[in-house]
Amino acid sequence: MSADGLTDAAIRTILTTTRRIALVGASANPARPSNEVLHSLLARGYDVTPVNPGLAGQTLHGRIVVASLDAAAPLDMVDLFRASDKVLPAVQDAIRLGARTIWMQLGVINHEAATLARNAGLTIVMNRCPLIEIARLGIAER
């Protein structure tokens, strides 16, 4: 079983109903997974805002990078490219801003943050990549 306990049907629902995504930890380096995920989600029709205070004001794949989740709101999902022990502040911000889903990328698992978000009514995905799940589940482009 996956770290998040979600079924394929739940993952499919998230990926087919989500429109606005904040990608926290966006990188300008094309070799970084966050850069590829940003590019690919945009190409698939998602409205993705890159979030990285160190790159704020720059443009990645035609999108202006913002410094914080506040500047990316409103949003449906927060996609976290952060170390497991660094996700809690972003999860707290996502709860405050009314996000529906927290998506922690491959290798990112934080049960404390997941419990906090679940208790606030959010859906939590951990240790998964949306691009891998889109391909695995055969989700069509928008």
C-alpha cells in the first residue's frame, strides 16, 4: 500500500478535477524534476504557478515565479518539491488559503503534516509524482 493510502480512483479524481496548482520548490534548472513537472503539467493544460522565493519575478516556462503560496492563490492543489522535514509551513499555508489537495512528491513523506491537513479537510498525496500517476492511469490531456 502507498504511504498515503489513496486508491487509483481517488488519484484519478484529484488529477481530473484539479485546475490551479502551486508548485513549491520550482527550479530554473531543466535537469531538476520540479522543472520537468512544471513544464509537463503546463503542457497538459493545468494552470500552474511556480513558487520559489529565490526566483521570484523570474519566468519559468512562460509563468512568473512567485515568492509564496499567498501570491499563487486561489489554488486547488499544492505540489511540494521540498524535503520531508520542510513541508509543514507550506501545508499550513495551503490550509489557510483553502487548497483542496496537498501533493508531496516522490520521496516526500511527512505524517505530521498529512494529519494536520487531513484534519482540516484536505486530501493528502505522499511519495508520488503527478506525471507518473497521469501516465499510469491513462489520464487524457485537457
